[in-house]
Amino acid sequence: MISNMNTQDLTRDVLKVENISLSFGGVKALNNISFDVKKHEIRSIIGPNGAGKSSMLNVINGIYHPQEGTIFFNGQTRNRMNPTDVARHGIARTFQNIALFKGMTVLDNIMTGRNTLMKSNFLLNALWVGRARAEEEEHRAKVEEIIDFLEIQHIRKTPVGKLAYGLQKRVELARALAAEPSLLLLDEPMAGMNVEEKQDMCRFILEVNNQYGMTIVLIEHDMGVVMDISDRIVVLDYGRKIGDGLPYDVKTDPEVIKAYLGSGY
């Protein structure tokens, strides 16, 4: 719960990217991008296909290393970390294309999200004795809490590959939550979902933000969803930032309308 957060907490930058530029050969994926993310905020990144949205998330979680610019996370400069280091420092990620172990059960997939939190060594884990056994039981209890929270108890023993697409997306969210991140990166969490599945996912994202006090950076193409749940929005177009602000300010910005939203929005 977030009842003990003070006003200063809520205005603190969890993440700040300054003058980020990323190129692949002669193609500039990101061009001098800067924005910040406040504690407990839902910060959306929108723009047309090829705008650089996923590239920006890949920079934040260490998959890509920018040629220029600086990234600050919880006040610390961090530009050359790999995804494992990023996870250990409290950033978790879901992907545009589902990245789960299809032959493993829902429960086992979510358990993999606890890997960076496990302290027992390989031998103790193999023998499953002493501290390793107690630790695994503790991790499983945390995973069961997440399963209950996301209302997927009925599929906990089902191999992920047998699930409908919308449920797989929910499992991927569960695995990210299992890492207990302070910053959650969601790359099109509602892509390919029907209306009912989108409504459920919106509810879960808002509850994660409100109940767990988790800061969220969201990429999503459904503008109704983005405008409803975002605190602030940054708009990219061909690797440039063309808009940044509150939902109303963004959706009435002439350059954003011309590049992405269209006059009918």
C-alpha cells in the first residue's frame, strides 16, 4: 500500500533520461530524447510504428547502450548495465512479443521472475535442504499471492503454450511482478486482446500502481486506454520527441495530432 508516501516521494524522479541518442549503422532510432518519470507515476510512451518506443525501453533496461546521453535511475547514473544488472536494481520488463517458456507451467514461469531474489547456492538448491528449502517455500508463497492478485488460480498448473493469448500476457505481467520491481516497463501489454481482456489488464495495471505503489512506464497503441490511465505521456515520432505532458495537453497538441492521433481523435 502507499498510504505512507509523502508529497516529496511522489515528486521524486525514479527515472530520468537525458539527451539519449541511439543509432544502428546510419539509422537514428532515437535522437536526443529526454524525459523523466516520477515515483508512483504511470508514464506512457506513444507514437506510430517505428517511432522508437521499444528502442527506448531497450535502452532503459540495458538491452541497448546509447551512443549519447545519460540515464539516471533512483539518482544513480547508469548507462552500461546489462538486463540482469537492471533486474537486480529493481527494473522489470514485459515484451511486445510474449517471452515465456511455453512448455513450463504458469507457476514455474512466474517462479523464474524470482531468480534475482534467490540467495541460496546451486548445491543447496539441488539438494533442496535447509535454507534453500525454506527460501523456495517463501518464494512460492510470494508467487501464489501474485497468482491470486491476477486471478489466474485456475491455470496455475497449465503449460503456458496451451493458454489463450490474453492469459499469456497476464502470466508475463505476473512474472515481471514476481521480481518485486520498483519500476515496471510494459511494452504493449494489451496488444492482440479483445475488449474484455483489455479491461481486465487495465484494472490490473491500475491496481499494481495504486496498491503496490509501483512506478510504470507503458507503451500502448490503444489511445482510449492511454488517455484514461496515464498520468503523463511522451510522444515519439521517427526517433524524435514531439510531445510531452498531461493527457489533455498531448491529445490537443497540433504536432501530435498531425503525426499520430489524427484530427478525428
